[in-house]
Amino acid sequence: MRQIRFHPSAAIDAEEAAIWYAAVRPALGTDFLLELEAALALLRQKPIPSTPHPRLPSRLGVRRIVLKRFTSALVSVEREAATLVAALPHH
């Protein structure tokens, strides 16, 4: 199983999004975290079922998984030692 690491700003984005959704409706924060965990489970697979980031050159290897229910995407870069979650942008 592949190791996942979060860039500090991506970790902050995830935490802030969960807090914001929980403020809207308590169960929504939990739902966001569950969907984020499902996306992370995809990143642990080989090959990673994600798509190249459409706004960046493919040679950089930046990929994304768009969350299904929430307006966010998990942006990652695969490295030798681990997959780095570089950002969790809101659309």
C-alpha cells in the first residue's frame, strides 16, 4: 500500500473545509471527511485512478481526483517514496 503525505497547506485546507461544512450542517463535515478518505484510498491503489491536471503540463505528473459530492479536488504528485497531496482546491 502506497504511503500518502500531505503538504502542510493541503492539510490545513482539508481541516478548514471539514470545519466549514460542519458549521453548515454537522453531518456534512463528517461526510466531507469520508469522501476525502475515499479519494485517499484511490491514491493508495496502483495504478492511481486519477486524471492529469488539465491546467498543468503532463510532464510534471500532477494529477487530480475530483470529489463527487463536494466542490473540491485532491491534487497529488506521485514520488518514489510516497504520493504527495499538494493541494485541496475548492472549485
